[in-house]
Amino acid sequence: MTRDRKGPEYQIVYLPKSPTLDDFTMLDWNSKIMELWEQFMTIIRQSSGDKDLSLFAQGPWVVFGVTRDEVQISLRQGVGDRTKTLGILQCADKEPTLKEYMRYLNFDPATDADFIFVFNAFKEEPLPSHFFQH
């Protein structure tokens, strides 16, 4: 699950057998998805025995379908009442374009035309060390 509290936070609820209380694990909300993923993988490794875990080697973004085309198309189109894209910088290629940064920063051509230099500067600024791109 994902929620927005001054930035995205993630939670994993693992239901290996059934939704009864004894059969599921709920990990605490965490803003660091890879830290949460490692907690989840520790549980999976301990409970899997000799089962094939190769699916999980792809990481949380693939396992949870975030990188699937239909998920990304839905995000771009804003499909559905639950889809939330505000505060997410989305890009079609590996690096966001100026137009994508402008959309992310809510550029209004009627009032912001004189401030394109701000959007260019934002685009050229390197990501902080604690940010990562998917």
C-alpha cells in the first residue's frame, strides 16, 4: 500500500495462506521502500522453505506491478477515483523533459511564461543524494 504523508510511505501486508489473523503479516509504514522490502524478504526467506523465490529478485517495483505498462498508463491518464499523481514527477523516457517538469510544478502558461528559467533550473539541478529515480 502507498500513502502520502509529507512524501510517499509504503506498507506491505503479506497474506501467505488466508486473511485470518494468524496467517498474515503487516509491516509498519515506512518511507524507505527498500528498507521495507528487506524486512519483507527476511520474512519470505524464513517462511518459504525451499520454494523458488526468483520472482522476488526483481525488487518491489516489478513485484507489485508499478513498472507494468497498464499501471503507468493509468497514472499518466489519471484513470480512476483512487489514482493519485499529484506530487509525482512522471516521465516517458529515462529523463524528464522540460514539459514534464513544468506539469509537475503546475506550470500555468497564462501566468508563468516569464518564469520558464525557474523550470529549466529545476530540470538541471541534480537529485539530492537521498532521492532515487525509477
